[in-house]
Amino acid sequence: MSAPDSTDRTPDPLEPLDESWQRLLCVVAHPDDLEFGAAAAVARWTGQGKDVVYCMVTSGEAGIDGLHPDEARTVREREQVESARLVGVDVVEFLGLPDGTLEYGVSLRRSIAAVVRHHRPDVVLTGNFRETWGGRSLNQADHVAVGRAVVDAVRDAGNRWVFPEQLGEGDAGGPGTLEPWGGVREVWAFGSPQSTHAVDTTDTFDAGVASLEAHAAYVAGLGWEDFDAREFLEGMARPTGQRLGAPLAAAFEVFPMGWGE
């Protein structure tokens, strides 16, 4: 008798995310990353009156083969700002680090820790940083580097003896000082193949679709002539919803930041 095929196993149910927070910081590698799975959830949260800030580590300047990076940077930043607006996010920051060649390490952690200290979020959201998206689909190096750095930078941000040169410097371009921030309760990674939690996006799914469609130049540059944003997003949201008990949902892997959790 052959062993049962693990692919036939019914996926485990997903638990609802804890939404008892007010401030969310989203840190991802590129413009468009959030829109490929998390934008409808963001629209849900801004609709609840929560404060959400986007931080793009790069400007995605290496993402369009037919455009020089200097031109692509402008196009992709503009598309991301509009995409964020469609889901209720008014603050979009770009760190300007090099697209395509990000490396996990102290420098990346330092840059992200400064953003965490400035915005002082309750929860930080990033993208999947596992090696794959599940199965044979390999993840991209920038995603892996940023996600790993986010988890560590959140802990760095709360330790005054890590990157102490940031403390008292203030935010570039504005008054104030940076102080340690250890108030991040959890880091959430959307799209992880090891997701354990989810949030119902049924009522805000259309906003998530529009948010992805705002990246028109990027999608066109990929040569995806027949790409249908709604169909693509539904392909993830419907099976995730079944695991949550909702028509449509977005899935997240949850990393508690408290000691011993």
C-alpha cells in the first residue's frame, strides 16, 4: 500500500488575527509587494479607523526591463502612492536602498529600526520571507532579506544600546527625537506558506483589486498581457477564506515579539 499523498490533506483552519491595535507599519522590499496579497486587509483596517503607514525599502527601480532605473523609480513610486491612497493609506516612505541587491545584515536592520522607532507601531507587517511560496515557487532574494531584517529590526528598535546613534537624532526633515520603541506586539508576514492566521477581506476585496491595478506600468513591463488582477487575487483569497470560514480572506504568519512567546 502506498503512503497517502500529503497534497490531499485538508489544510488546517486559520485563526482570526488579533485586531485590537491602532498603529500598523508595513515594511516591504518593493512597490507592488503589498498589493499582491495584503492590500484588501489594509483597506479593512483603515476603514476601522486604524493608522497605517507604508515603507518601501527600495523604489523598485530594477523591476521594469524596458525602463532605465532612473525613470522606473519615478513611475513606480508614483504608482505606489496612488495604490496606497486607494486603500486609505496617506503616508508612503521610500528608503531608497538598491532594488534587486538587498542583503540581510546590520545595515538593513539599522535602516528599518529607525523607521520603527519613528512611527512607533503596535504591529509591523511584512511579506513572506520563507524560501518558497509553497511548493516549488522560489521566493525572491529581496523579499527574504527584508522580512528577516524586519523581525530583527523590531527587536533592535526596543534596545537603546543597539544603533544608539539614532537616538536623539530626530527624524530627517522634521523636528523631534528618536527613542527606543519596544511596543511592537507582533510581526505579520502575509503570503507565507506557514500562515496560521487570517483576516476576512470580503467587504474590502474590491479596494485591494483596485490597489493592484494601480501598478499598471509595472505589470505591463512584466509582459503579462492577459493578467487579471481580480482573478489572481481571488485565486488566493477564496481558498484562504474557506480556511477562515469567510468568502474571501488574507493569510498571515504571526511572530509574537514578547519574551517567551
